[in-house]
Amino acid sequence: MNTASQLSCDVLIIGSGAAGLSVALRLAETRNVIVLSKGPLAEGSTFYAQGGIAAVFDESDSIDLHVDDTLVAGAGICDPHAVRFVASHARHCVEWLIDQGVLFDTQPDAQGNECYHLTREGGHSHRRILHAADATGKTVETTLVSLAKNHPGIRIMEHRSAVDLITTEHTGQPGSRQVQGAWILDNQSGDIQPCRAKVVVLATGGAARVYPYTTNPEIACGDGVAMAWRAGCRVANLEFNQFHPTALHHYGARNFLLTEALRGEGAWLTRPDGTRFMPDIDPRAELAPRDIVARAIDHEIKRLGAECMYLDISHKPAEFIRHHFPTIYEKLLGLGIDITREPIPIVPAAHYTCGGVMVDDNGQTDLPGLYAVGEVSYTGLHGANRLASNSLLECVVYGWSAAEDIRQRIDDIAPPPALPGWQQGSELSPNEDAVILHNSQELRQCMWDYMGIVRTTSRLERAVRRITLLEQEYSRYYSHRHMTPRLLELRNLIQVAGLMVACAQARKESRGLHFTLDYPRAQAQSGPTILAPENYINR
């Protein structure tokens, strides 16, 4: 084994969004950090987040109210401790972002003093969303990326994918199980290289690309969930897949999200004939939580046989629209839609994975030395449905708590030994990409048809049968193939899809984002759906 070709660091961070870069920047003063990015450094869900980040900054608001709103949106199965933990630490973590140079929008108060402009989104009882126009994620991400690129303690490796975690079981180390590093695939050369690390942080985002229609970038394939599961970690609540109610329905921009802040500032949801439908469904109308709004839009589309519904803010002053939503205005104008004068065609699209790898308050998983931060994790914050703008907040709060825990523990962790190389398959096929693409499309359509916004027992059983066939084909055909980025993504997508369906089958009720016609009511007593590898039968 050529140990000279091995990478080495104190902390390996897999993922370069707000979660991963928060951890990296907090640790890099005293630790040697490597940050892996699956694509270009800024290409992740953080960059595309429009709405903002929730925190109590207004005197009329309170942490208790933020907690209450989160619990209501979570449909009764949030972990109250996790919710209060995040809400209580929200302000100082957002202030850390401000200290790093993130510029949130401000406005003069009644006395003429500058204060943060706080907007309101669905499910929030108060205005508590700090934002940078309608491109908050871009502002946060570009600020953190700039700092990371210029930090001597951070080594950035772009176009790299983690293939699998390396543990003491792979290295033959005595004692309790511990993470030792990961195998890293160079997406451009195809080489796979081990990386030794005392601590590994999964910050890989969610799994919305398991669906064909999504607001997420191409990289959101559930990689971290799949790797953690294969390493023996528990996962939870993967049946709760949030569909954003308002994704643009236009062939020129299939994944473009239309921020909930549009509805927060007065946009209406309408049928093709211009009539509103949300006031007939929920007293909160357009400001109802996302699961209710997404199901309402889906119902109207199917009931009318329409291609889409519409989001209309044209009744607001044109200057107001252009000032508050400049990115959306310019983007849609380029597609021939003037939102100051006409409604926007919209459909629901897979947006956020509310479940993930189980962690504690510090982001620590079941595997010592392995942390999971951000959308890849299950903290208990989101329950059965995520409250708008709590996602970026979760990234920075657990980025802070994970970094603090790592700082306290890392000196007691022995450096890993030399790591084994990846056993790369030798078979290559010129037609492999076409086969992988076909299988990926088949899986995604299966998930949309049978594990979508509305589910039934029979649909889930159909999903199991089709996913099982894909698992068998992968094991039989692909396991001997040379690993490629597309092949790795297919492997992870199949694994995560199976876990999502298993969670959905285990929940015999409708709650939050999981709605099944066979169990339309919520049970009186409920909790998270937890899967453990030792109890899971691979079907």
C-alpha cells in the first residue's frame, strides 16, 4: 500500500455549504481542516436559499414564540428540547454570521436608527426572518466561501466525492468503533484516495434529488445519509420530505424556487382563472405551513387537470416588488414573465429532507468521531414539517455546537493509522453512463409516483418492489464496475430511497409531510420513525 498517496488532516468536512463552512471556520485557527466539495465550492443548497434565516431580533417577539411556531409546524413530533436549543442559540449564531461579514437588509426604525428588516414567512407568528433581499443563501455562502478560501488552516478540495467512511473495522484497530477517515473520489480523474482524519463531519445536505422535480442542485443525492447508514448509524424521519409549494413551472428553469417571502409579503395563490383557493382550505390562507399549501396546490392541479397553479403578487406596487425581490424579478423577466403585471406559473417540488442521520445537541452521530450537521442530520428540530427559514439556522447553530464539541474532544483522539486503499472494480463499459442515467430516472419517477405528496399503502408496496429490483441490479451488475461519480450517486440514491419508503411504511398515520389516504388521521400518540441498521431487513 502506498501510504504517501494518503491525505491526512485533523478534521475532514464533507460538504461546503453553510453547515460545513461554519464548522471549518470555527476550527481552522487551531486545527488542520480539509473541506470536500462535490462540485464547485459554492454549489450547494445554501447558495440557492432565498428566504432568510429565522431568529428573534424584534422586541415584540420572543424565543418562546419561535419555539411555539416551530412545534406547531412540526405537527406534534418535534423534539421540544432540540427546538428550544436551536431557538435559544439562534441570535448569537446569526450574529457570528454578521461578524463574518454577512450583510442582512436593514431599514430605519421609528427613531431613524438602522435596524434589521425582518420579514415573515408561512407558519411564523411574527416577523423574524433576517434576509439579504431574496438571495440570502447566496450572500451567506459567498461570504463564508471567501473566508474559507483565504484561511491558511483550511484546505479546499473541489470536485471530490466521499465514497465511504473508514472505521476501525477497516483498519483492524482494537477497542471501540471509531471513524478513521474516508475514501475520496476525484470526480475528474476517477482516482480514489484514502483520507485519514481524527474527526469526520458530514455536511452533505439532503436527498431531494431522489425525486425528478426538485428545487435542489444536482448534488443533493443523500450521500451523507447513505454513508452514515453503511457505517452503522441510525436514521430517523426520512418519510418527511418537504415539497416546496411554489417552484417555477417553466421549461427554461425547472429547478427555480420562488421564496415563501413572496407570500409573506402578500402574494396570492390562484387557479388558472385567477380565483384564490387557500382561504377555503386554511384560515391562514397563503401563510399556512408548507405541507398544507403543497397538498392544496397538488389537489387543485389534479382536480382541474391543470399543468400548474399560479402565484400572483402583481397587485402590489411595482417598485415594492422590484425592491424586495430583485433576483426573482430579473430571473423571471428573462423568461418572459413580468411579475409586476402577471401571475407566475408554479408547481410543488421536492425541497427539503426533514429526517436524516440521528445526532445529539453537538451533532455527534452513533459512530464516535463522526458528526452530521445541517440537512443531512436529524436533530428533532423539524418534526413532521420544517418551519420556513429554520434550515439555515439549524446549519449555523449545530455548526457552532459541533465545533465546540470537537474542540473539547479532539486532543483525546489518537491519530488514525495508515488506511487501506479502496478496492476499485476493474470493469468498464462505454454504455455505462446511459444505463446509470436510465436507472436513475426510473428510480426518481418511482419515488414521485409512489412516494410523493399523497401516498397509499399499495403505492408504497409498489415502490418497494421497484427499489428492490434496482438494488439487486446494482449488486449484481455495478458492484464489479469501476466507481464513477454517477455510479456512486446511483448507489446512494437507491439506498436512501429504500430508507425513505421503509420509514413511510412504518408510519400508520397522516402527519405533517407524510399524508396517506389509508391512514388519513393522526394518531393520538406519535414520535419519530427510527431505523437502525441491525434491525433493518434489506428487501
